[in-house]
Amino acid sequence: MALDIIKNIVEAEAKADEMVKNAEAEAASLKAEAEKKGETILAEARLKLKAELNSAADTAVKESENAVAEIARQAEIDCGKVREAASLKKEEAVQAVIRKVVGTDGNS
């Protein structure tokens, strides 16, 4: 009977050792799986962030292109006004030179 008890204790210890080994193996497997999932989540987050940054950059470029076009359009309008004003001033300057050269009464 004592031999049976010792045999049962030895078997129980062996089962306990086996259960510990299995638990350690399962824990290691779960840890590896969690690390892999974590790496996958981080990689996906990086890709998503990169796509969002590219999208934001594209939007900023398009908005700046619109702003540049508006500035160029306004500059063309302003240049036209300056050309028109210069043309009017040129005519006034020519008349002033003529008056100086010829005289105010048309005689030199």
C-alpha cells in the first residue's frame, strides 16, 4: 500500500511537471503570438499614418497651387493697371517735354 502511495505521488509529480511544461510552452506561444500581433498593429499604424501624411501633403500642394494661381491672376490684373497708368503718364510726360522744348505757345 505504501508502494502504491509513493507510485501515485511520483505520477502526480510527473503530471504536475508535465502541466508546468505545457503551461510554460503555451505561455511562450501566447507571448510570441502577442508580440507578432503587436508588430502587425504597429506596421499597419505606420502605413496608415504614412498614407494620411501623404494625403495631407497632397491636399496642401493642391491648395497652394490654387493660391499660386490666384496670386498670379491678381498680379496680372495689377500689372495691367500699372501698364495702363504708365501709358497715361507716358503721354503726360511726352506732352510736358513738348511744352518745354517747343514752349507753351507753340514757339521754340
